[in-house]
Amino acid sequence: MLEGKTFVIYTDHKPLTFAFKQKSDKWTPRQTRHLDLIAQFSTDIRHVSGKDNVFADTLSRIEEVKEPLDFIALATDQQQDEEIKTYLRPESSLQLKKIEIPGMGVSVFCDHSTTVPRPFLTPKFRKTAFNAVHGLSHPGIEATVKLMTSRFVWPCIKKDCREWARACVPCQRSKITRHVSAPHGIFKQPASRFDHVHIDLIVMPVSEGKRYCFTCVDRFTRWPEAFPLEDQTAETVARIFYEGWICRFGVPLQVTTDQGRQFESDLFRRLNELTGSTHLRTTAYHPQANGMVERLHRQLKSAIICHATDRWTEVISTVLLGIRSAWKEDIQATSADLTYGQPLRLPGEFLAPRKGETFEDVADYAERLKNDFANLTPVAATSHKQQKTFVFKELANTDQVFVRYNGPKQPLHPAYEGPYTVISRTVKIFIVRINGKNVVVSIDRLKPAFTMSEDDTQEKVPQQTMQSEQPIQDQMQPTVNRSGRKVRFTDRYQASP
């Protein structure tokens, strides 16, 4: 089409117009090859500004260029709009004047008070224009307001844009302003030793065929136990808990676990029913509710690392001996003191403690020891981490929330999922309707959802106000299972702190 013909090349790339005018010794090898190919057809290259290079820009678009606004329909709607007549008066701050849209043969009212004419949008076209501008990169609220006010005009444009930008669902899912960090809850103090036990499982490197470690800690005395396991099946966990803890320290009144499948099994449930223990479950992705045993994991692992050995099963008993004999500031004693009434003798002690009062009658000694232990009072667990608490005030009355996604995710996975409808709430936990099921979620994983009334397509559910004294178990209604029996989950989520 071009060979043997005389033609002119128009481009908006101005440096290219000087390509054949400079000395060839300044060309790079790549430039030499490119200019040699162009010179075979023409060397007459002229500059045209980008705004005038309409034909080339249109042909370079692979997809069809669609106007975000229908200016013909806008012009028709402006003629019928009563609101625009108010701003056509001389005393109005807006300088509305009709301007013809190039290439369309239609005129719309635009504001001339700024350097760039701004079309006056009627209510029908305002949300469409906002979606076209905000949907490009989803900027923040103030940036969106600046973009809209510099291109369009209508009454209360800043207020509308702020509300729409705040209610943008993709922005709320993807952007992280600040995570909720609620104050720590408080467990009810146990009445006596070994009444409340925290248990958990950790995965360790394979040592002597053991890969898992079953850990327990008493809430009163802080007495720790750790049992290496070959597997983590429900049968193995239930057996080691019975043989390693219950048979040594008696039946606990309360057992706190996470929502691991071993602890949710029918076998573990039947074990609790047999022993009469109350099973407390923590909410998902909220290890703070089981913080006593989680802190034990950190101490165990760091001590094992200090032994510089891969055979952790050989040193774990020694590590536990040191933990039980370590002084704890919060209880002003050691775990062994509260368990046995005296400290443990450690390796390297050559001198025995001085003998004090002796008891010739064993029964008398047992009676005095029993009285001393009866006078012991439990000490609340303390948090040594000073963290600032933050809770969105909108969570007290919002109808919908976004739930933070804490599972494995791809690099571009949204940080939050939702919005989901709130069924009921307390200070620490919410019951949220997710995929047709009522799920208990910690408040630390939530943030309020801001939605517009016209975008709210989910079913409204009567809300319950946030209460600090009424537990969530009293708010839950009986559930009918497949066999027709009514089941009330009174103790399932009591470990929400």
C-alpha cells in the first residue's frame, strides 16, 4: 500500500521528527535498523499534538470506546428537570450555559465558573458518572471528590460522592484502614486447682517417630504438660488427655480448646459427657481466647531451640521441669509450689533446705497442708503486651459487617469478605449469617459495612443491641437437628475472651 508512493507521516511523538536531521554517528544500532526500514518508504515525518491525533488513537483501541454518559439522554433529561431551573437564575453561583458536544450535535448545560466546563448532571446520571470515575482505580474519598467536582456539577455533589465512596463494596473488601483490637476478655476464675484446663496441639519436626505435641496447662496453678504423639487423630488425643491428665489430676470442670477437628469429634464430646466436663470452644482465628496454652507453646519452642537438637522428644521433659520450677511474677510462686506445696529439687542442688517445723503425725501434716491449700486464691492471668485497643463505633449498631479472611490466600485476594448480615452481637463476639449458616465470629475480625439503601439486596434480620452483661448463650434459640430433637448450644462458645 505504501511502496512507491509519496506520503507524509504524522505522529504525536515529537522526538521522532528529528530522527533524520541529526548525525548518524549518534544513532544506536537499534535506531539505525529502525530508521533504515522507515527511510525505505518516507523521511517526511511531521508532528501533530496528541489531542489532534484522533484517528490514530481511535484505531489503536482494541476494544470499542464507550462513552460513560449518554449525552443525548442527558440533554433530554435536563429539559425536563425542575432542579436545573433554579440554577439558571442570575443570582445562582453556577454559570450554566449550553455547550454543544463535539460530534454529537447535541447541547447540554455546563457550568462556566471554572476553567473547564462541567456538565450539570441530573439525578438519573449522577451515580453512573461516579462509577465511571471512581471505578478506574478506586481512589480514596477525598481524591474521588476532587475528581468528580473538577469534571461534573450538581447540588450536594461532595456529600453524595463521599457517601458513595464510603459505601463502595470493593474498596471495603480490599482496603485496610485499621484492624479492630478489642480489649481482652476475662475468664471466670476457677474455684480450686485443676478445675479449668487449656489444651491444644502443635506440629513439630519428626523426632523418634513423633510429629505432634499435645499440650495442657492448668489455669489456677499454671502447671504445664506436654505429650509427644505420632498422630493427631481424635482417638489418640482423647486417650492421651484421659491417661495423661484426667487420671493424674482428676476431672476438670471446664476444658478450653480451639475448633480443631480432634476436639470437635463425637469421641471427644462423649468423653466430656462421661467425665461431666464443660467444653468451651474459642472462635475461629482468635488464639487470644486460648492464650495461656498458646503462650506455653512459645516458651516450649524457644527452650527446645536453645538445646540445639532436632530430637525434641529427648529434651521436652527437661524443659518442662524448668518451666514448672520457674518463678512467675503474676502468681508470685512457681507452678510446683501451687501444685505440691514446695519447690522441686533441681539438678545441681547439693544442700538440702533447712528443716523447719516437723510433724510426727502424718495425718496432722496432711490436715495442715489441706488448710493451707484451701486458703489459696486464684490469680487472674495478666497480659504483658501493651497494645492499643480500637473498635469501630459503628459496630454497635451496624446491620452488616465485613469479615477478615485469615486463611491461606493468593497475593491479590481481598483482605475482607462480605458484607454479611448480623444476627446478634455481644461485646466480644458476633453471630453473622454466612452462606446460609449462623457463624460465631470474634469482633477482632470484623469491620462495619457501609452500604446504600438502594444497593442493599440482602434480607434484613431484626438486630439485637450490644450488651456487656448478657452472654450470647442466652440469646441463642434452640436448634432442631435432623432427628427432630431440640438442641441448645449453651456452652459451645463461652471461651470468647
